[in-house]
Amino acid sequence: MAAGLRLGPLLRYVDGVTGDSATVWVEADRPCGAEVRCEDGAGGRTRTFQIAGHHYALIPVTGLTPGKATPYEVLLDGRRVWPLPGSPFPPSTIRTPAHGPDADLRVVFGSCRWAAKPATGRDPVGPDALDTLATALTTSPRTTAATGPSAAELPDVLLLLGDQVYADETSAPTRRRLAARRDPRDPPGAEVGEYEEYTWLYDESWRDPEVRWLLSTVPSCMIFDDHDIIDDWNTSAAWLERTRRTPWWRERVLSGLMSYWVYQHLGNLSPAELAADPLYAEVCAVPDGTERLRRFASEADADPAGVRWSYRRDFGRTRLLMIDTRAARVLREDARAMLDPAEADWVRAQALADPGTYDHLLVGTSLPWLLPPLVHDAEAWSTALCRGERGGPDGRWARFAEALRQRADLEHWAAFPSSFEALTALLAEAASGPQAPATVCVLSGDVHHAYVAEPRWAAAATETAPGRWARATQAPPLSPVARVVQLTCSPLHNAVPASIRLGFRFGWSGAGRLLGRGLTRHGRVGRPVVGWRRTGGPWFGNQLMTLAFRGRQAHLRLDQARRGGRLVTVDERSLGME
């Protein structure tokens, strides 16, 4: 029987500097040879590897021409399986960047996509922003049947900043499949529990016809957040200790990390990084890589510092640092950090490497750096109480604060004060000096609304000890010359209850600021090392942001999905220096 295409293709990596190579991810229904063949003769082939009875390939594509959009097809064992027969969509293309200091770059980003949609009728959480983006591209008057969307409209890269799947909030069809597989009264109940069940979530998310086409023709970079594993993943040491005592957790976290490695992480890597990855080589070299990958996941869970999920990508003169803010945490109350020391040093080195070679620095972190002030202060306050600032680490206030931070999701950068200060100092340093970029943009999601916030640097400062991530101090401040902004955009497709809208609006208000200051005084917490103000939003709805770069100019647009397949622009602004 001939091999068939189960899932994909996903165009993942496209070389943003040379423009001559790419990778395409596919899942087949049996072992086979997988090939990408482009119209102009470029292409590549490989064999599938096997994990838990599933067959995957990450196909390296070489020989591409810079600055050109090339239609491609996928073949399994020599038989064409993509495009699908009778497809109503434009051809899938690999579009490589043009060279030159003024080359355009369009970056679309967002997070939090609950993929399930009703088969018929009104979607209870509103139209899917990714689905709507695909519809807008395919129905544009500038789209042609031969070459697809125009270069002026098609994004150069799609950044998915977490919660690509929801392991703990499954759809009705998935719950029915789970009930047919095991007793739903047994934990983890209606949540996924093992690798096979994780594959259903990716099927549900990536088989949507419009999204499937979009992912086949727009390169994507991904990083996990909590729901890819479980809500509030790694909130605190107490959370982790309690969760590890449950009988289902070990299988859940190992399956979550294994599936993330296969479905998301591999595609983040360049062909050179893949060639140097010993785990990838081992998995591809054996008939069944399940046990080897499971051993890796077990080691990653036991020693998170031994694995780096963060990565760097360069797109011409724009640099992207995608930071893991979940697995890399240090949770000891007396040493809480968003990143372990080695990870922090790596981030610092990548942010500051080769100054003058990039015009824009993008820092992707699923969790916002700058939050509504009340939320920031509440997180700093709860962290101080858990540390024992009022009554000791075993006192009543510490117990209260631990329960509160788990219930209220108080676990962003502000809940790791030393890391917040260090990130602030690093961003200030990256934005300073004669070779500073034009913009430094922190891209985030998670909080189910969108906003723009900008720092006030009067209180920010840094010391730059060699080999260490900069720590903020009260020394004379730096004077950033780049425009530094927090850009938060969420969700792509999820509910935004009225309570969330009211809570975040209050968090940005003057009354919220006063309440936050009262909390910090009670917790004996100093003021943040940097001030900030909201300069856009809050906006609520299913939405995505687009950054357009040309030379040292940057332009931001926020689009919201509307019924009928429409994207409506609700904000546009230049991000040049004021």
C-alpha cells in the first residue's frame, strides 16, 4: 500500500541570511522516503523516523534562489501527496528573502490558539485569527492561482508564542476519543495523558484546511507555554512537588516534551543545527526512536538545565531570540529565576553578539516582560511573601501567597524579581551605544489581550560583569537610543471572559496602580528598576500583530478576526524613535 500524508506539510525553517535553504516537516502514515520538489529544480529528500508508531520527516531543501517564491510539492516514495487533489488553495511556495540592507521583512505573531471549532454554527469563542489570516490571503484580489499571495501581503515568518495546543482543555471530539480509550473518571480525566493523545491535538490544530495551507507556505517559529504541557506549568517549587506526586504526571510531562520536540522544536532548528544534533541523529538512525526520545525527555524533566529549548534566528538585519520561559526556570524560593544560569548567559551572549550587524532585535518570550502595573506588583508581592518576608517561609502569609499565586497565575517575569531586573538591564544595554539597533521589541502573549507598553529608563541601570547576565543596580543609568517596546498579542483563538477584560482594564488604571503600591509596601518590595506606560490598548478579541521592517524603519499593525473571514485593523503605528 502506498504511503500517505497524515499531517503537514509545514514550512518551518527558511534561511534568512543566504536564502538558499529551508526545511519542510511532514507526518506520513508509514515508513517511507519523503521528498520536496520545487518547480525550479531545488529540493531535498530524507527518510522518515518513527516515534510511538508515527512516522515523521524534516526534509532539508537546498538550491533555492534568494528573493524568489518557488512553488513546491511533496512526494512520499516518489508519489505526489501535496498539493492535495482538487485543492482550492493557491500553490504552497517557499519564498526566500532578498538580500540588501533595505529588504522588507514582515513578521506576524500571536499565541494561545485553542484549535477546536464547531462543525456547524457559531463559534463560541469567535473566529480563529490564523484561519482568518489564511482566508484573507487566499481571497485577496492580488492572489493568483499560479503563484499565490503577493509578496507585499504574505508574511515572511509566523511566530507562535505558546499554547499551540491545550493539553488540559480538550475539545468535545477529543474528549469522546479519550472516553473510548480509557475511563474518563480516572486521572487525568478529560485531559491528554500520553503521546498518542498529544498527536490528536496536533491533528486537530494543523488539519484545519485554511491553517494547513497557511503553515505550508509561511515559515514558522514556535515556543511552548504552559498549556502545551499543563496550566501554570512550573509556577513554583510547591506546585511542582504537588504535581509530581500525582500518578499521571510523569507520563504527561514526558509525552508533552516528546511531542513538543517532534512537532515544534525540530522545525525551529537550521539544517546545520540539525546536522550537529546528536539526539536527532540517533533517532533517525534506528528503526524506532521512541525509547531514545523518551530517555531524553526524562533527562530534560529531571535536569532542565541540561536542555536548551531557546534559539536564535536571523532574518537579514533582524535578529530573533526565542526564549524558553517555562522549562528553564529555577524554582527554589531563595534563588527563583526565570532562566537557569547557563540559559541566561546564552541569552545575553546572543542578544549582544556582533553589534552593528542587525537593525532590529526581537525577543520572543511567551510571558510579557511589562505587565499591567497592578499585576506586576501583585506578583512581586506574592513572591516576597512566599520567600518569607512576612512571618517566614513557613508562616501564614507564605501559605496564603503560595495558594494565591497558583490560583491567580502570578508567575510571569515579575514573579522572578532578579530575572525581571536582569532582563530589563540586558534590554537597556542592547538598546544603547553607537551600534545599537533601531528597535528592541519584546514579543509576548499568554494574557488574552493585546497592548503596547514602553519603558521609562530613568531608574534602569546595569553592570556588565563578563560572562554573567547583567543585573540591574542603582548605578547611573544607561541611555538607550533604540526604541524599546513590549508588544503583547493574545489570543489567536480562545475565550476572553468579561472578568478578564475587567481585571486587566483595572490593572492598567490609576486605582490599580495605587492598589499595587499598597501590596508592595506590605510585602516590603522596592519599586521596579524601570517604569513603564501603556501606549496602546488594551484590545480584546482573537487577534494577531504584524511587524513590518524596511531598513531601520519599523511599523506595527494589530488585526482582529471578524466573522465572515475578515481581518479588521484596529491599530497601526510607527515604531521609530520618538
